[in-house]
Amino acid sequence: LTGAQDGSVRMFEWTRPQQLVCFRQAGNARVTRMYFNSQGNKCGVADGEGFLSIWQVNQTTSNPKPYLSWQCHSKTTSDFAFITSSSLVATSGQSNDNRNVCLWDTLVSSGNSLIHAFTCHDHGATVLQYAPKHQLLISGGRKGYICIFDIRQRQILFTFQAHESAVKALALDPSEDYFVTGSAE
């Protein structure tokens, strides 16, 4: 799966030189993040205008429409994570009201899909990591802060400053004992 500054999203197969599907044409908002769900049957694309779109991967048309597309953040959606069976999605980004980390239910109508919004990360959340064993979300922000959320209780457990500049990357070890942060500095 490839995404570009011009907003285009294309899917390729290892053994074929031509694209299989073009999910989005050029001329859309820049792609900020893309993932497949753990089952490999859906892919999601976040963009610079705050939208998250999700497609079924096994499309037969060359330019399929997303089965879900909604604006998660008022300014930008910088990252997202499929939670559990991918009917729950977490997003990070920047919104005018500082609700910069959100939980969404993809099985209900878009008007009712917001489950919980966390007010955190002045100037926006840049990255997000899901820890399934502990049911935690870890987010990084533009000011170098890390927030850890319990998604079952829907509360922030910890907040601390890890860097002096924006957190650009988060990685979690397979046993979920440690996580690593990377920053713009």
C-alpha cells in the first residue's frame, strides 16, 4: 500500500509490476498514515484534512469507494490504530477543541461513532500506538509529551514529557514491557 503527498493511495502485489487498485486519486489531501487491519481484509488512510477512510481490500473495481469516511479531527488526522477486530479505531491528530486522541466505533452511523475524545496534547497528537495485551493507547504530541490511556476505563493514566520537540515515532516491544519514542530533534 502506497500513499503520497498528492493524496493518491495505491495497492500493489509483490509479484506484479502494475497496481492492483487505486483507492484514492491524486488531488486529495496528503496522506499522513496508512495501515492494514490485523486480518488483512481492510485498509485505512488518514489525511492532512482530518479524515479517516477505510476500504475493504478485496475490491474488484479499479477505483473503489471507501465503506467508511469521516472527519475525525478538525485540522489533521496524523495517525490511527485498528483496535480489537477493527470495528474500534483510535485516532490522533489536531482539533480546534483539543480533543486530539479519539475512539471511534465503525459499526454505528458516523454521527454517533465517536465513543470518547481525550483532551490532551496542546497543538495536536502526532503518533499513536496500541498495546492490545494491556488495552492501552500511547500517544505522542507536538510538544514532546507522551500520554498513556486506558481504553477500557476511558481515562488518561500518565502524562510526561519525553522530548523537547515533537514526538515523531512510537514503537512497542512484542511483550509490551517497553516502548520507545523518537522525536524531531
